Amino acid sequence: VHTPSPPLEKMKAAGALLTLGILFGGTQAGLWSAWMPQTVVAFEGTCVAIPCRFDYPDELRPSAVHGIWYFNSPYPRNYPPVVYKSRTSIVHESFQGRTRLLGDLQARNCTLQLSRLSPELAGKYFFRGDLGGYNQYTYSEHSTLEIV
């Protein structure tokens, strides 16, 4: 009897979570809320997508939606490494040329792709939505990337 290795089990669990999130939707309309898998497991040297959907109050009607992904801290005042920023290409050196947004922020899809994975990229990933003015929000939901 072959039993899967722990990383494979985690990958299967993450896939099941992704499937559940897709089937049941991941957000509640009208609130500052986000959905992304709690844990994403990927192999070193490959690429991975962190599926992400976000929502904001219905009364806000932004003309443009921007987004920022942070590494290991949700608080901009702590100056966490910037993984991806939709307004500029200025990101932390560890992430230069390794990230791109797969989602459409106007459609509330913040899915992020990371490529050429290496151990230093393992950690927590936080998304911040910027709808202009005071309408900015860093979501407490986050994904932890494990690299095996």
C-alpha cells in the first residue's frame, strides 16, 4: 500500500479547498471580504497561482480598482515587501520578474501568479484593494505558500 507523502496530501487538500471555494463562492457581496486558499503548496522551481476573489461595499462605485500584494505582513506601515502592484512595476527585488496578476481587478479577481519558486518565497501573502481616496482595504484573509 502506497501512502502519499505529506506534501502531496497538502496539495490534495489545497485542491479540495479550491474546489469548495469555487462551488460555494468565496465572498459575501457588499462587504470588505476576500477568499483565497489558506495554504498553497508548490514545488521549488515551478510556478503557482494563488486564487483570490475580493469584495467591497456595494455603495462604492470605483472608476478604477488597483491592488497590491504584500509578503508576510498585511500592514503597509510596516513596509512589508511588495510582491505585485497594479499601478507600477516597483516590487521587492525578490519578486522582480516573478509575479503577475492573472485576475481582473475590475471583476474583483485578485489571482496572483508566482514563477521560478524558491524557498525564500515561502510565507504569507496578503492582498490590498485600492478603490481610490480613503477606500483602501488590506484583507485579513491570506494564503500561506509552502514550497517543497
